[in-house]
Amino acid sequence: MTPLLRIPITHLERHFCQGQERWTGLAELPGLGVRAVLLLPDGDGGGGWLAVRNRCPHHGVPLTKGRLDAAAGTLECPSHGWLLPLTGPDLAALPAERTECGFVLLAGEKRLLW
Ligand code: FES
């Protein structure tokens, strides 16, 4: 079984978009370096969070203000409107957990695609 990594997300900033709380921050991924992270509600109503790389694969703009369609599982880039599947190869969403001090990214080593 792949061990679960708990990677702290630092430099947190809170945002509101579509009436929902979002957070941005930085995560240092083993072997990959520091990545910008966007934290989104996971959409199941249970208070869970998803983390995606905060960078559009088209021209690299931040996705912080992108339109989230939780039912479809997509995030729309605010720049040119690409619809990015949250679990697709470009965003590769990972679960995140809110802690007393902020957030941690939960990743199995094989899922670190960012
Ligand atoms: S920068 Fe995101 S679709 Fe162009």
C-alpha cells in the first residue's frame, strides 16, 4: 500500500467566489518543488476539500476565480474558458484536510502528478 503523505499548505490566502470559501497557498512536493495550490470545497456537502494545482495548463494563469461546477466535476478557467476536469490529468485533484493550523494535502506518492 502506498503511504499517505500529509503535505502542509503554507502562505494561505482566503478568497470568496460563487458564494463559496476558497483558499490559495503553496505546497512543497517531494521531488517536484513548490507548487501553487487552490483549495476548493469538494461539493459533497460534508465539509471536505479538494486541492488542485493553481495554474491553467493553457497559459498558466491562476484558477482562483474559475467557475466551479461541482456536479460536473469541472473548473472553468477565468481567462479563456477551458473546462478542466478536477480529476483529469491537468488538475489531478487530491483530497485536502482542514486542520487547526490550516490545511494539509493528502497524497499517495504515485499521485503526485503536479
Ligand atoms: S489561460 Fe486558461 S484557458 Fe487560456
